Amino acid sequence: MGIRETLNKNPGITTGVTAGVILLALVIIIWQAGGGGGLGSGTVQGYYTVDDGATFFEEDIRKVPPFDHNGQTAYRAYVYTCDDGATKKVSHLERYSPEAKKAIEQMQSGEGGEQAYLMMEELTMTGLEVKPPGTGDKGWIRQADPRSAKIVLPQCPEGATLRWLHPN
């Protein structure tokens, strides 16, 4: 039995793996934002959108969505391709609940002390929300919800390879 079949037959494993990957990514982002390593002297960029994923732009990855960008609300956008970059699509948008956003910003600024770091796992499970692009303000669900796996894992046509895109 292949990996895909195992994941399809065990949605709990799929949810656990997805949550684990997101937690790891969040820890790395926060670690780098706090000065615990870096990718050189430049600022690490991420993709964001203000128009529900129709377009996206680059911004400092340390920005905690949602945030104001030129008078509009910006959300993190996850961009992928199935054709080696000829077509770029937004798989999903991401935001934090107000409580999670406040705790992350406190941690980034050095406020909140050890308690902020201890809250990170809980914030990742309960404070992180995702939705597909093009759904307006509807469709936000917690990342911990099993339904989120269908949102955050886009499918490419058979024979094509999914590749996540990151700003240079």
C-alpha cells in the first residue's frame, strides 16, 4: 500500500501529519524571526494577498496575518505550481485569530516571556485558520479541523508534480 492510499484510509494520520508540518514551519519562522538563525542578511519574504488570492505580493515573512497593507487586509497566501512555474496558483489563505496574533507579536517583540513560547503549539492548533481562495470572507476554518487537509493540500493533474513556490 502506498503513502497516498494509507493517508486516504486514515484521515486521522493525515490531519496529524498536516498539523505537524505546519507546527514545524511555524517554529522555524518564529525561530528565524527571533534571530535564532537566518538565511543571510536579507529579509525572508513570504506571499500575501489582499484580494482573496486573485493576486499576491511579497512581504516580510514575519508579518502576522491578517495585517493592514495600504489600507487593505492582507492574508498569507500559499502559492504552488503544477507546470514548473508557467502557472502559479494560490492553494489557500491563512490568518491567525486575534488572540493568536497578539501572542505571536508579543513573542516576536520579546514580550510575554516563556509563556508565549509555551502557547505556540496551542496557538497553531486553535489560532490558525485557513480557507480556499475566491470564497470571500466565508470558509475560514481552524487548521486543526480535519477538513483543512483538503484546503491546504492542492491536487495537480495526473502526471504533474506539485511544487510550492517561495519568493526569491
